[in-house]
Amino acid sequence: MGLARRVNLEGSRRGLDLRYDKTSVSRWLRGQRPRGQTPLIIAEVLGQKLGRRVSVEEIGMTAAEHQDVPQVGLTFAPTLAAAVEEATGLWRTDAAGRRLPSAPRLAISTLLEPSRDWLIAEPESGTAHEGTRVVTSADIETTTQVTRSIADLDHRFGSGDVRPLAVHYLDAVVSAQLRGGYGSGVGRQLCGAAARLSELAGYMAVDSGKPALAHRYYIQALRLAHAADDRGFGGYVLAAGLGRLAAELGHPREVAQLARAAREGSRDRIGGAVRSCLLAAEARGYALLGDARQCDLAMARAEESLEQAEPDQEPLWIRHFGPGYLADDFAHCHLDLGRPQEAARCAEQALAAHPEHLVRRRAVGLFLLATAHVAAGTLDEGCALASEAAALSAGLRSAIVREHMEVFRSRLGPRAEEPAVRDFEARLRELSPATPGVPGPR
């Protein structure tokens, strides 16, 4: 079978109507670059023939790929074939170090559109795929274990130096798996594993100070979760991913809207722990809006849902969400609502529940507790806790920790000459030269 026919057939499998012939191949050999996804398809076809991965760069069609870089990863693709192209294109672009356009403030519509697409999308018609390399459940288990290992490193060291591991694995391994050969059952499992690692890469982009890049990863994680028929994880991506991103970018109303959409879209398909997580995200949206009544209702429902959870029946990806994580969310809610005593109580509960290896989460919890103490008027205790948090952050490269530190410092305001504040700033001077995650003193 000739190259043109192979390209047309591969395009058809991806939902494209391609009509290339021998003349087209001659033009490619003379240096003409076809439009759209064709360079990717040519590379895929040649890779299938050679039995190895072939890149667009290797066949000399890089320029065509660059034309699509500004939009890569921003589409909730209508077909699975197109979704695989969208996701793998994002991973490849990120792994190659190409700079994606970023806006200082994402438009509200770009945060809400994926939730609409997810809610109305028809169930996937099929997840089987023909390919040279056979993908098995053992391959998917390897990807699952790699995801857990990367998450463990991320908790311990922050995302600054760890995120490239996730991106490289997605580009070098998961992309090849998605283009391999598998039946529908394995295909759903594979899409689920790819969704979970892509979501983790999105969170790590947030922790690396790249919210616009995180946005792209979350959209692709949402689309892959849909292909996996995992409505629970899709809801989690909406609420804990895009919703928290909306909070970071100053869109509190959308935080609550995305969490409600997540609950609506996953109704009757989730257990108590997932429902609790979605309700906690909704509560944080209400807290940011200053709606204490709705926030309290959502927190009460979240607590009740977690009490009803059956841990052995919950999916593995949500089993980390327990009383400590819920208390952490509640502490943020109370602080946003101007309730520092309640915030401190919840922050203490969270810290008591978080094990030592969750270094970033403990550092965030300490800064949160310190901020609550300062807001409550106990400055000395707050500064002592913040010094402890700064010391714990010494091995972290985390934008999330830096943000919580800056929120704490902003509360100090006109009290900069107080002895406790001066001691804290002196501690930062000791730590900051050798500590990438700790900002220097003012």
C-alpha cells in the first residue's frame, strides 16, 4: 500500500476526509508542507511502517506544526481521534520547550466552555484503536504507578523540578500507547490513566506559576476522562482543576458554577469522597463571593458526604481526600469569610491529619494557620508559625507555597516594626539565598 493511501486511511480513522495521491507525495518530497494535522499523520504512518516513533521534526515538517502551537490543547475535541491528536500535540509542544502563548488573566468563557462541552458530549462510540504496538493492561498499570511516583515527588519537592518528568512521560510513553493497538476495554483504561497524569501535569503547571498552561492540560484531562467514561474524574477535573484555577485568576462566581456543573455531570456516578470534594470546591467559591449562608450549607453537605464515604469503594485517585484535606478547604473558606478563629481550628485539624511526607501541603497549612492567627490578633504566634513554614519550604520549588507566604506577609501591613515581624523577616534572610521556594524579605 502506498504512502498516500496509508495517510488517507489513518486520516479517516481520525475523522478526517483526506484525498491525497501520488502527486501529493511528490510535492511533499520536494518540500511542500501539507496543512492541518497531515504532517502528524504522515509521521504516524511512517512510524507504523518503521516500527518506531517518528517525529514531525524528523520528516522536515516542523514549520507546519508551529502554525498550530497557539491553539494547541485548548479544544475539547468532538471525536476521540481528534482528542488524541489534541492531547499529544500539547504534550509534544510542552516537552519540546516551545513557549505557548499565555495571558495574564484567562477569559471567563475559556474556563466555562469545557464544562458545557463535557456536560452535553455524547458517550464515546468506541475506544478501540489499530496500531503496530499492542497495548495491554500491564502497560496501563505501569503508567498508573509512574503517576503515583511523580505525585509523591511533587508533594515532597514541589513542581518546579518535577513537572518535566510528567511531561516527558506523557510525550514519550503515553502518546505512543494511545497510538498503539488495543480493544475498547483497554482503550477506556488507557484514556483514564492518560487523563489522570494529564490532570497532575496541569496541577504541576499551576505550582510552577503557569496557569495558562495548566488550563490546556485540564481541558485535555477532561476530554480523556470523558473517553474513559469516568464521570467522577471528569467532575474532579472541573471542580478541583478548572475551578481552583478560576479562583487563582479572580473569578469566584465561576468557581461555584464549575463545581455545580461537576456535581450535575457526575450525579449517581460518584461515591461520598468525590461528592465531598466537589462540595468543598463549591463552598470555596461561595466563600470567595462572601456568601456565608451558601458556603456553610455546602460545607455541611461536604462533611456529611465524607462521613458516608466507603473508602474501599472509592476510586484510587480520590482516596487521598480525607478529613485533613476537607479541613484544609474549610480553613480557606473561614478565612475568606473573615472567621479567623474557625480558620485556625480547621487549619490545626488539617495539619494534624497530614503526614510528614506531604511537605508542600504541610507548608501551605502552616502559612494558612499563621495567617489566621495574625487575622485573629495573635501576631507572635502567627509569625512563629510562618517561620516554621518557611523553614519547611526550604526544599520546595512551589508557586502555591510562595503565594500563601505572600498572603501571610500582606496581612502584616503596618506592623512591620513589631519584634515578631522583624524576627520573621530575619529568618527569611537566613533562608532565601539557598532556598528557591522562599522569597526574600521586604
